[in-house]
Amino acid sequence: MKKWVLKALIQKLISFLPGSNKINYWFQKYITKGVQLSDEYFGDKLVHANDHLRHYSGATRKENFSSLEIGTGWYPVVPICMYLAGAGKVVSIDLSRLLNEQAFKETILKFKAWLKEGKLKNFEPYFLESRIVQLERLDPKQLDLEALLVAFNMEYRVGDARNLEDADASFDLIHSNNVFEHIYPQVLKEILLEFKRVLRSKGMMSHFIDMSDHFAHLDNSITIYNFLRFSESSWRMIDNSVQPQNRWRLADYHQLYSELALEIIKEEARPGDLEQLAKVKLAKPYSERKAEDLAISHVHLVNTVKNA
């Protein structure tokens, strides 16, 4: 049995169990080894944070801005970057509780280690010196989770991003990192409408989207387009609620953004591999769509609200 099929079966089973997200965390941490604060994972998150800040700040640093992230995940790398860049308010929300005290402390220690080794230099153009000094002086071992959140101006929420508790025009920067592909279309539409409501008039959204088949991250016997060979009904049988994949392509996001009057001001996409895609027997509706659009594997969308 292929690795991806085994993972799909296990996660499907987990999705029916009480406490499915905790069980899936254990499964990914100790079995698939997908939940590790490796240098590669940490570096990728730093790149994401740097790109969010690059598009929002331009050539200048901005202090006391407010930041909202959807999809905190297990390690709060990006929220800590927002604090280091001068954010006065950092909100990060997960649908289910993933962040814990141990993971937060691990993340801080990783920042301190990279800072000491000079590895943060390429990611520091938007960090404030005063915040770096605070990080250097901080001893995470002496603080509990609540105190750690306070230290980084951070509010961690567990809830539905379609119903935020914040007032209109509360945030300057709203961002995510490989989260949208795990949200089903109607839900994503409602989330983006809520983001429009809480985004300030001169604010910006910045979202990284990984449109590849995530099972291919574990199993190199399949391509990143493998999931496009399944019909909608077949995919519903394979997909699961603990790590769902909506299989949307870039054109789908373009259509939704247009419908919601979200103006894309910057788009950075990876073209993917047309030869690799050609080897996949595509199911409908993908077999009827343009190959160039289907092949795009990752995209970074930066947008404002039209006529804001």
C-alpha cells in the first residue's frame, strides 16, 4: 500500500474520533514526522513573514500596526515576527487548539538560537532593534503560556474566523500561510467577507496558498497533481476533516476575489510542471480546464479592498 493511501485511510479514521485534532497532532508528530520545528520549517515561515511585511511596509518600518493571522498552527513563528516588526496587536486564530506552552517556548528558543548564530540577518530588515533586545533578554522557561502571549502582544484564539469578535476596521495587515487550500469554498468566501469587514481602509491582505496535493509531501511515488485524477464524489471519500484539501486552482481564487471586490495588487506564482501534469489522467472538471492554470502549484496573493 502506498504511503499516501495509508495516511489518507488513517486520517479519515481519525476524523471520526472524538478529539480528532489532538490525535492527528500525535499522528503527524510521531508517525509522519510532519510536526517538527526543523530549520527548514522555521526558515520557510520566516520567508513568509518577511514577504508579508515587505508588501505591507514597503521600504519603511511601521510601528504599532495591528496584525491578524488565520491558521496559527503548532509554532507561532509568524506572529512573533509581527511583534518583532513593531506590531502593537497580534491576533492569531485556529479553528481547533494547536498551540501550546511547550511549542511556544520551542519557537522562542529557535529565534534566540538563530539570532545568536547570525542566521536572522537575512530576515531582519523589518525587525525593530528594541524588540530584538527584548527577545534576547527573555527567558521563556520563567513564563507560562499566558505570560508569553502578553510578552509578544499576542492574542491566541480558537474559533471560527467567519465570526470575529473585532470591530469594523480593526486590522492593518491580515495574513495566512498555506491555509486557504484547507478551507472549503463557501467557508472561505465567508471568511474573506469577514476579513473585508475588519480590514482598515489602507490595510492589506497577504496570503500564501499551496495548491499541490499534500499527500505528495509524504509520498514521492505520486505527483503534486495526483488528487486531480479523482472525481468530486471519489475525492469526498478520500478527503478528511482534520486536514482537508479543497483542490482549488488559481483561477478559482481569482474568481472569488473578483466576486468579493478584493483587488489583487501583487501575485507571485510558481508555474509548476506541465510535463508532470500531462502524465495524470485528469477527472472532470479538471480535464476541461486550461493546463497552465492546473499546473500552478503555489501562489502568494496580496490584495486590498476595491474602493476602500
